[in-house]
Amino acid sequence: MTLAIITTLLLGSCKKRASPEEVALAFMHAIQDSNYDQAREYATKESQQVIQIYAIFDGRRSGAEREKIKNAKIEVVNIEENGDKAAVTILNSSAHQKEVLQMVKENGQWKISLTFDSIIPNYTPQTGEVSGFDSTTALPADTAAANGITVPGSK
């Protein structure tokens, strides 16, 4: 029994940690598939509410908009790492523009760092709301025509 536990711990500790590029792509693919539970796994704890709000906006999209997002080609074009922070630049074929995902290490793993400001322009937290977001960029830039909201993959 002890040998089994030690083996599991050793194999678990040798597991490769995902790179910023791998996390960014996995996050974007989860967003494309409207799989917000999975997307939250790639985001910081502080970013959870941002993804939840984005999911609400996504629910208001037409089927054609969702299909366009789902079929978009996502490509990493640049990665800048600086200690426990990284910026991953994505080229999104549906948006026809480059988008930057800010990332931080949380518990030793790379996570997407999102802000409300990225999906709701000029967002100012009200008293009692979640604060402490420290990233400057969040969900990839793209416009939801009806609301003027910046969201990934649409245009």
C-alpha cells in the first residue's frame, strides 16, 4: 500500500506543467465550444466571475454567430514570459485581429487572468463587488454587435 502511494506521488510530481501557449489554446478552444466549466479551469480564481458573465452574453448569440466562433482558427503568434507573468498573442480568424491573453502563475500553473473591463468597457466595480483584478487584458477582443461588448471569437 505504501509503495503504491509513493509511486503515485512520484509519477504525479513528474507530470509536465502546461506552458502558457498550451493553456491559452486550451482556454480558447473551451470558449469556442461554449464549455465554460472547462474554460474556468484555465483561468485564475479572480477570473471566474468574468467567464460566468461572458457565458451569459454568449447565450444571447445567434446560432450563426456561435458557429462562426466554433469554426474559427486560433493560432498563437507570440509569447512573452516574464517570471510569473506571461502574455500570449493569439490570431483569431473570426476576429481577423491579434488578441493578447494575460497570464499569471497560480499555484505553480499558468492561468488566464481576466478582468470585467475586458468584456464590459469602462467597468467600475461597485462597493461590495469582487475586486483585486490585476490584469490589463482579458478575454480576447471581439465585438458583440448588439451590446458593444468585447468578447472572444465573434465579429
